[in-house]
Amino acid sequence: NAGVTQTPKFQVLKTGQSMTLQCAQDMNHNSMYWYRQDPGMGLRLIYYSASEGTTDKGEVPNGYNVSRLNKREFSLRLESAAPSQTSVYFCASTEDRGGNQPQHFGDGTRLSIL
Amino acid sequence: AQSVAQPEDQVNVAEGNPLTVKCTYSVSGNPYLFWYVQYPNRGLQFLLKYITGDNLVKGSYGFEAEFNKSQTSFHLKKPSALVSDSALYFCAVRDTDKLIFGTGTRLQVFP
């Protein structure tokens, strides 16, 4: 029972490089989310997909793009990485788009930008 | 806009003592509130939620939370703390089709 799987778990990039963070869920959930976690700032929503085929900006979307590839997969792309994007990134999913059901989280991708 | 505040960065409690982790909220309309816990190097795990109904909500691992509309609070409680409860705790509020999280409170339970 995998739940939400994120790859990679760790990554070090140089400023200006690009990369894609992968997320897949096996719970047939409709909604998926990308967050970043920084010390003292809690979790901040980057982008979300309330249902397959839709994506919306969250609180901190600048510098990121997303793709809802299908119902299972939701990827986050950094086109030109900056040191300010050093963070821990979490993907989450939930059954309903109304927000009443709990979100299920992956174990995160720890990203360092040098 | 919906928001939650966790006024304490850290809470320290001795094992066996009761614990409280505080959360206040600001919403338009009825609040939908959640508590999550995060252990080191892991993602967040759902503890409990308040949607409607009883003001005392029971959740996982012996935790409960008290919804207080007049004080706009949703404090997390446990009658007897365990060392294994040491973790980072997040309060969250629903905003349309997403959650808004607080900044987190680190709970340290000492033997």
C-alpha cells in the first residue's frame, strides 16, 4: 500500500539548472497538491490540481510549473533553479475536491540549490 | 481569507502530563479544521478534523481537539503525553478546495 510516492528523495542542483519532481498516488484520489516547507513558515501551497485536467496556482507559484499527467501523477518543474527554492517539497492527494477529506502526504523531496 | 495561527513555536511537557497545542482560526463561514503531525524526515499525517457536530473531536494516537466558536480556537490535547508524541504539529483550515496550514508547533515530551 504505497499511498503517495515522491521521487527523488534528495537532489542537489546548481543555480540555473532545471529539474522535475515526480509524484504518484495509488488511491484513486481526485485532487493533488504541491507544497514547500521552510523553517518557521509551515507548509505553503505552490500549485494544486483539484481534478484531472485542471491546475491552479497556490500561494507561492513563481518559478514553478506543474503538469497533471493523468489521475495518478502530478509533477512539479523548476525551469531555472534559484537558491531561494532550496526547500523540502511535499506532494499530497485527497479523495474529494471539497477539502473535507484528509490529505495524504508523501515523504518529501529535499532539494538544495547551490 | 481563511487563516490559522499557532502562537507557540515549541511546547515542552513531561511524560505523563497533559499536553495542549494551541490553534486559533479566522474564517468566513463555517470552519473546517484539521490537525496533522509530522515526524522527522516524513510527510504529514492526519490526526483529526472538525467539520460539524460535537465540539470535542477524537482522533488518532489518543489525541483530541476542542472546537470553541466563541474563542475561534481549535486546541489539540492529550491527557497523558508520551515521549513518542514528540513531533511537529500543524493546524489547518479549509479554504474552498485547499488547506491553509499554520506555521507549526514543535512538541517536546521529556522523560
